[in-house]
Amino acid sequence: MERVLAALTRWLQGHPYTLTGLLFLAMVLVGWRELGWGERQLGFLLLIYFIVALGIRLDEITRSLGGHGSSPRPPGGERDTVLACLEDIRALLQRIDAKLDRPGSGDDRPPQP
């Protein structure tokens, strides 16, 4: 029984949109057929679905960036983690800055250092 629950949990974590879509589809069908929901109620349910799907996507993005629950924290602590992230951001910004075209001489902005 535990193996089945573990496999089900892994599958659900790998396919969150499938579970969410099926759940909201069931809610739409029950609301429409059994509760007599109209256009407004179904539209509101669709809005809630988009909000939930956006939340799932933001959670995936957070986990991929190293948010809580994605991986164990390094032994240096939270301060070192933040500093490492800021260094990564600085390096990326420098790479982006090197690829950008500088403004022309007629621009109002002062030159950047």
C-alpha cells in the first residue's frame, strides 16, 4: 500500500496540471448538470482555474530557482545563499550589459560607468 501511495504521490507531483484540470473539469460538470450553474458561475470557476494554474507555475519556477523544498540548504547558512544568488545576478547583468547597444550621442541620459 505504501508503494502505491509513493508512486501516486510522485506521479501527482510530476503532473500537477493534469490533476488540477481533471478536478476543475469535474467541478464544471457537477456545477452545470447538478447545480444548474450558468454562464457567470462557470466563468468565475474558469477564472479560479487560471489563478490556481498560475500558482502552480509560480511554485515550479520558485523550486527551479532554489526556493524552499527544492534542495537542502548549503551549510554556510541563509546569508551565504543570498550572497551567492546576488553574485549570480551580478554576473548575468554584466553579460546582458555587455550585449546591449550604448545610447547615441543625442540621448539625454548621461553615460553609464
